Amino acid sequence: CTDEPGLPEMYEEELAVALRLARAAAEKIIALRATAVLNPDRKEDFSFVTEADRAADELIRNGLAEAFPTDKIVTEESVDDKTSASAGENGRMWIVDPLDGTKEFVRGTDDYVVMIGLAVDGKPAVGVLVQPSSMRCWTGVVSEIRSFQPGQDGVSMFTGKGKAELVDPDGAVSKLPLSPPAESELTTLKLVVSASNNFPEYIENALEACPVGFERVRMGSAGLKAAYVATGNADAYIGVPKKLSIWDSCAPAAVVLASGGCIATADGQTFSYEGADLLHTQGFITCSEAFARTCSGVMARVARVISGNGTALAEQR
């Protein structure tokens, strides 16, 4: 991964280890699926957890600890502090969702992925997503993150540079800089949304201001939705506040940013995983830069209502 200017050579090993462990975890999940879906447990928040989640979690934790013994490791199924996460003295923290989309896994669909992310000094640096059912992989190494304002609406977004790739099951590799349609061609926007839940009314009200039409593609897994944005198969994904945790965003954020995509938070700050709350209380928006510039007003409305600063938006329309 060092043929792209600015990519730190030190991340070669990190990416290789993460990809190897994610693939091994994916294979274990498939091996356990027949029995795991029969007796799922419920967590305190009533979400599903299965033996496949736990087995994949243990495999990844042990592998990362062996490869990088001084790094902090935070995983969904083993996190100690239930409120926040901090890196070790070296500023590095692995953030892992061993099975993102457990609900869909239990239901029998293929909308679930293994996600391994590395944050360095609070910034997403490396991300790997593997879909067990297909063994398709999305990877990203971030070399730069910068902020910009897509319009005159006062909302800051963050885009990045780096190297992002899609690795097909047959080993074919495709680079993933986003290739969205030109702004003049944006007549219908594709949003990837939850497979089972609708947006809250305040987000629906903001989306009504979209200057072009849009269609919704329903699927499970926050990571899979973000992967669709990174590959250009979708224009945007809006993560609803208090529904996602840091392990739902770290690996996808790295892939999206490395591919040239954008991420926005309602408070105008880039993701910082250092000392971060486990729960994304502000939500987040992932999209292509062309979508951000074409629909900056909509992005501003969504961001403001998510942050709680736009309760009068419906009255302003």
C-alpha cells in the first residue's frame, strides 16, 4: 500500500494483519451460522448477540494483541469501559465490530460484515470490512483528512485522501476513489437506509428539501451502507443519532475517507476516537463530495436537526 504518495509505510503491516484476521473471522462466522442463529442472546440494549459474534471477537482480539501488543483494543463484545474509549500511550487504538449486522445475520440475510479499524491520534487511519457470505473485502488507508464547506450553509464536512480498494472473492482488486456522476447528472440520489427502521420525522422533514429526487435502498449493517458510498453505488448514508457506536464507524470511516468520500458530524467536528463516547450521540453523514456540493442545503438541514439546533426547520420551509 505504499505506491500512493503520502501513505505511511508503517501501515502495510497493520492492513495485512487486519485483513487476515477479518477474513479468518468471516470464515468462522460462516462455520458457526447454522447453530448461532438458533439461540441468539440479547444484550442489555436488547440487541442480538450470538456465539458467532463472540467467537469472531475473540479471534480478532487475540490476533491483534499478538501482532501489536502495545496497542489499545476496543471491541463491541469485550469493551471494559461502557461509556468512552481512549488509546494507549502510543496513540493507537483498534476499534472492532466482529459482526456488524447481527440482526440481519439472525434473520438469514447477507447484510452483515466483519469490521476492523485503527485510529491513530484519534483519527481513522486503517479500515477493513469483509462480508462473510461473499468474502468480498473493502480496505482503506488514510493519508490525509481535510475539512471543507460544500456550500454557504455553515456546515463543515471532512474528506480525505489515501488508498481504498475492493477485493473480490476471486482476488481481483479495484481501486476505490469515488467516481460519482457529475453535478449536472444528479437528478436522482440514492440513499442507503436501514433494512428495518425508518428515519425519524425530523430527518424526513429535512430530506423533503432535497432539490432532486431520491430513492432508498434498504440494507442492514452500517458498514455495508458506508461501503456502498465508498464504491459509488450509493450517494449518501445518514447515521441516526444514538443508534451507532464507535465500532460501527471507525473502519467504514477509514474506507470512505481513503476513497475520497466525505463524512460530516452535526457539530462540525471530524471524528475523534480519542476519549470518545462509545455512542455516536450526534449521528453522522457519509456521502460523495459531488453529493455534498449539490445538496449542501439538505446536508445542512439534516446536520442541524441531528444536532438539536434545528427544531424550527419545518417552520422555516
